[in-house]
Amino acid sequence: MHPVSSSRPAQSGPRRFAAALALLALCLVAACSGGDEIKAPKGKKGQKPAPVTAALAVKKDAPIIIRAIGNVEPFATVSVKSQVGGKIVEQYVHDGQDVKAGDKLFQIDPRPFQLAMAESKGKIERDQALLDKARQDLKRYEKLRNQDAVAQGQYDETYAAAKTLEGTIKLNQAELDRNALDLEFSTIKAPMDGRVGDILLNKGNIIKANDDRSMTVINQFRPVLVSFSTPERHLPDIMDLFAKGKVQVTAEVQGRENAPETGELYAVGNEVDRETGTINLKGLFQNENLALWPGRFVRVALRMPDLPGAIMVPTKAVMSGLKGAYVYVIGADGTVEARGIAAGPIIEDETVVEKGLAPGEQVVTEGQLRLTPGAGVEIKTPGEKPAQTPKTAEAAQ
């Protein structure tokens, strides 16, 4: 019996050691599982709420305004060229001068055309005298022919001579009219109201008839056009509005944003640009104060009918992600949800939400960079600083 009792204590040592190892393993497993709980979303409840500003999604009628960058164009442009040749003997305008339709611009030497007119008049007077004599001869030969005192051939020759002179007089009259027209063209006048550009040919230059060179260029400023483009999705609404009457267009010039020019839609392009998916439009402005200058860039706004019952949020609440636009929605428990939305047009500082939000839901407008889905938030008023923690306050002292 004694040997048996002495063997049991010898085996108890290894058993206790194994039990200790098992207990240590259980502690390690518990420690690992405890670390997982710290990383789990439940642990966010212990974090301090992030300070943010928020706004409500509001349902209201949204004024749709199409905004674009436009370019000012002259209503009409004319390159002034001479229809007759000669020497420029007078220059009545200078660079940048305003002119009215019919004002004199240049004078080409008129003397050659005056001489040509005098020559044409002389030919007409000569041929008219010959025609008078031929008509008298024709009457005399007609009497003699009736008396069989003259041959029919002589009468026919006299008749032909009179008719030939009549045709010659008509040709000479046409030549006189052409010379008179050339004389009129020798005085070059403004074809429309506008402003003269650079004078390219001055007094003393020789110019050919229908010369390729322009003497100057005139741009019409009153009225003036503003060309701009808009996405093709707006085209049906624009055409419907355009068909009903005048469509208001405004243009803002840099430096005069508080005094925009007001005009109306003048023309809609005849095709959509395949590369950009836009349609070209033109607005007509009276431009009485010459604020709109050809070649200048302006900010254009085209007012469309209001969008009824639109859900709108501040534009700064809308974020962009890999899957598109989204907003942080604040739930009843004070945590946020990153929710994807279908963003519509931007109107002033608000964005229309076509899908994804309901009226009255609260969205984060500032502080999104601190947030992750499920994070707690504390809503602050704009401009308010977050409250200091005790440690921060002590450090500040």
C-alpha cells in the first residue's frame, strides 16, 4: 500500500503544470477577444462626439437658373472694301470712331469717273442727233416708197440705220448709268451704325476695284450678341419657353456684378456639339451704355420656370465619393449615416436632391472630414468653437 500512495504525489506536479498552461491559454484567448471588442463599432459609443454644423433638407419651389460663361459678339461685322479703283484722296474717319449709317469714310479720286460720265453723255447727244436725222429720212423714204419712187432696199437700209442708232443710244445710256454708279462708289460710306476699327489704308494709297485688302472693319455694338452654351438636357425646356415668348437673359461683366445687363434669348443653335454635349445659344442686348464689348467674357444667367416641390440642401453638405454624391445624415440617436444621393442642379448656394433624402432630415454641412459612418456628432451653431476639455483648459492656463 505504501508504494501506491507514494506514486500519486509524483504525478500531481505534471497535472498541475498542464492545468496552468490551459488556464494561461484561456486568458490569452480572452485577451484577444477583448481586443476585438475594442475595435468593433460598439466601441465608438465611448468616443467623444465630433462637433459639426447641420441643416435641414427643405422642400420648396426651386428657381432654375442656367449659368454659363459667355462671349460678347458684335451684332454685325462689315469689312469695308472699295468697289472701284483709284487713289484715296480723303480719309474722314480715324481708329475707333463711332459712325452712323451713311457717314463718309473715304473718298477715292472722282475725276476719272466724272470724265467717263461726260464722255457717255457726249456719245448719247451725238447718237441722238443721228437718230433724229435717220427718223426724218425714214419718213421721207416711206412716202417715196408708197409712190414707187424709191426702191424697197433703200427704205430698208434707212429703217435699219434708225433702229441701230436707237440701240446705240441705249448702250450709251447704260454706260452713263454705270459711270454714275462708279462715281457714287468713289465716296465710301458706312453701311451701318457701329464703331470703326483700325484704319488699314490711309489717304494717298492706291487701291484696286474689289481689292482683297480691307480699308477698315466696322462692328455694330448696339445691339450686341452674347454667345454661350448649355447642357443639352435643358434644350426641351428652353425650346418650349422660347416658343411661348421672350426668355430673359442677364450678363454680368467683371467689375460690375451689381449691375447686370438684361437682354433676351435671340437664337438657339441648330445642332448639339457631339464632343461636349452642349447647345449654343445667343442672347440679344441693347447695350445702350456699351458695357458689353465684343470679345469680352461675361457670366450669363438664363432664368427657367421654377421646379415645384424640390428637396434642397446647402451645397456644402454634398460630398463626392467613388460611388457619386453623398451626404452625412444625422440620425435620432446622434450618429451619422453616409447616404448616397442623386444631386440635381445647383441654385445659388443650394443643391437640389432628386433622390435619397426626405424633407426634414438633418444633414451635416461642416465637419465632414472628422466623420465616419456610425460616428457620434454634436451639432454646433456656425462660428461657435468646441468646448474645451478639462485637460485642455488646464493647459491653456
